[in-house]
Amino acid sequence: MKDPARLSDGDEARGRLLADLPVTERRLRLAGASTTLLEGGEGPPMVLLHGGTDSGGVSWAPLIARLSESARVVVPDLPGLGESEPVVEMNEVVFSDWLAEVVRMTCEEKPTLLTHSLLGSLAARFAIHHGELLRRLVLIGVPGVGPYHMPLSLLMTAIRFDLRPSERGGARFADWAFLDPIRTRHRDPEWFDAFMAYEMSRGMVPHVRRTMRQLIKACTKQIPDADLRRIDVPTALVWGRADRMVRLQIAELASARFGWPLQVIEDAGHVPMVEQPESFVRALRAAFVYGEPR
């Protein structure tokens, strides 16, 4: 096993993350940007949209094989993150055009959209205006569905990493994202170390840092309740009970206001699909999103 500090080659780290996954990788020009996508599996389409992570869609890697057993999964990298080319500015309009093209170019029928964290705020806005393109919507740790204030120490962590990316700064983010980073790493050290190395390699790219700044600015603002009530796509919330980045109370209040079912993942923080993948899959089934109980 290599120490993550020695996995400096981003291509090597990405290769480790994708090794043995039942997916193919291709590039499509969508909304003016060359976009990298992973695709695999058979069944109803499911688009997995990553959160505000420099590494893009590979953050879904621990769950892709399981979901692809009963669905055709499409996992794009947002322009400016992962391996996708950047755009001048990532905002609601650009995102909406891009996601509409992702759906039209990769899905033969309306997909279920699973969306995490910062990008979930943009995806919720997308559902307000383009719900006819979606079958279902699942929001995971999304700040925009309620009154959100980024914790000051989290903001300072983001600023420090933006100014000077470092392994120490990446570890600080891991402390925020995971309830227990050591336990999560212990579950699959090879994957975890490769993920941290790839995240670090992308975080050193200027256009990736610029995209992350734009996302933080655009996606931490609350979406007006009147707009959220216009979502007519079946919508569910999935949250880690111990989420420190976007507190569970935001989900509880949104569930009460909009009638969206809420599935809470115990013993998990901001990335429950990585920390508790089996519980996450059960939560999707409970929300009538994916497959039938086995």
C-alpha cells in the first residue's frame, strides 16, 4: 500500500479509484465544455451528480457497482471539476443547460437524479424549471433547501486550501466531510488513499479552484420556499445524521415544509454513500427510488 503523499500522479490515483468498476468512460461536448462521463449497468437510468468535490464523479465510486446492478448509471464530472473542461463561469444558467444536455444525450428515458451537497442546490433549481426531464429527484446533504450558514471554521478551511492546497488542508476537509475519517479509510484503505491523492491533485489546478469558489458562492444561498414548492417531481431527502457541513435540521425542516420523505443514515456525516453504502442503498429503496426490497 502506498502512502497518499506518494500518490502524486493524478492519473494513477484516478485509475485506482476506477479499477474493476463496471463502467466505461467517454467524453461529450455539453453546453460548450468537454465533459467526462462514466456509464455502466442496465435498467432505468440514474444520473449520479457529485457534490462540491474537486475530484468530480469518482466520489461515487464506492456505490457505482452496487447501483449498476439494477440501473444504468451515468456519472458526469461537472465542467471545471474532475476531468471535465472548465467554463468561464459556473452558474445556474450554465448548469441548467449542461445538465439538460447530460440527460438528453445519455438517457433514453427520464432518469432518477441523485445529487449531493453544493450541486444539489443547482439541481433543485433545475427541477423547478425542467422537471419534465426527470423521473425522480434525491437530494443528499444539500444546503440550498433551507436557511444555511456555512460554519466559519469550514469556510476558513476552504479559504486556506484555495490559497495553498496541501495534504494537511485536504485532511481538514476530510474531518468535516466524514464522521470518522479513520474508520472510513479502514474500510478500504486503497480507495481512500487514492481518493485523497486525486482530490489533492485536482485541487492544485487553477480552474478547479476557481470553479469551487463559484460553486460556494452560488450554491450556499437558500432557494425561496415558493420556488421549491414548484417542484412537481417526486423528491426525497437522504442525510447523514451527523452531517457537520449541512446539519440534519435543514433536511427535517424541508421535509416538514414540502412533504418530501426523509431517510436518515445513522453513523454517517456529509457523505453517507461513502461512509455507509449499504444503509444508503436501503434508504434509496425505502424512498421508492431504486429497485425493490430484496
